[in-house]
Amino acid sequence: MARNSIVRIACTVALVGGVALLWAHGARPQDTMNMDHSDAQSGPRVPAYHKTPPEGALPETLPAAEFANDAVTHNAYALAAKIKETIYQMPCYCNCDRNVGHTSLLDCYRDTHGAICAICKKELFYSYQERKKGKTAAQIRAGIERGEWSKIDFTKWAGDMAQPSGGGK
């Protein structure tokens, strides 16, 4: 009788601990079902991303107006709101998936992380630029994985996005 109680208590503690760990990292089943960490692949690690578009509505990004004092950041958040479905399918090479539990580049723009991270901004501008060229999410992701985002020049994204200074459209 006492042995059964100990086993039940141990199972309950393990279950509660697992749920608490998932909650602490902000993971929800709907966020992780379609996510790819690509750890099983050979070669360099690809951070978390979603392989396919979302089935439902995506959460909002932070309003660009919150970043009015920094044109590049303001433009990044404004564009992120326009291409949420695309950046939902992109990895972020600042490794925020490991550090803060993000599941794709979109998460960087749902909080203030995108405002302080040059990698996030470059990947966002790269994604927008390539989407405007008609590339698919898979093609854009392949470019990100090759490091093409690192060539983005912020000066092209510092102007008024209604009249971008060379990189916006």
C-alpha cells in the first residue's frame, strides 16, 4: 500500500515538473507541432522554424510606433506586421529559440527582441526583400540558412518605407 502511494506521488511530481518546464519556456502544443529544430540533420544546426504556413491567425507583432525614435527598428516592425506568415516560417540565427524559447523569426517581433538584435533585423529585411521578388518561404529560408541575410545594409532600410532608399521594394 505504501509502495503504491510512493509510486503515485513520484509520477505526479514528474508530470507536474514536466508541465512546469514547458510553461516556463513558453512552449504551447500549437507552437511546437509544426516546428523544426533540424537537430537530426547533419551539418550546422538550423534554429527553430515552422515548415508550413500557420493554419489559423497569427499573433500580432508589436506596433512599429513604439520604435519611432529608431527608423530601422520602426521599419522592421512595420514590415514584420505585413509579412507575418513568411517570417513565421523562418529560423532566427541569433539562437533566440534556445535562449528565449522563440519558435521562429516572427516571435522576435512579437516582443522587443527584434528591436535590439541586428541579426533579427537583417533576417527580417532579407525576408521582405526576397518576398517582394516573388520567392517562396522555402526559397527565402534556404537563403537565410546560407547566410545571405548577413549582407543586408541597414542604411537602405533607414528611410521612410513609403519611399525606401533602395532596399524596401
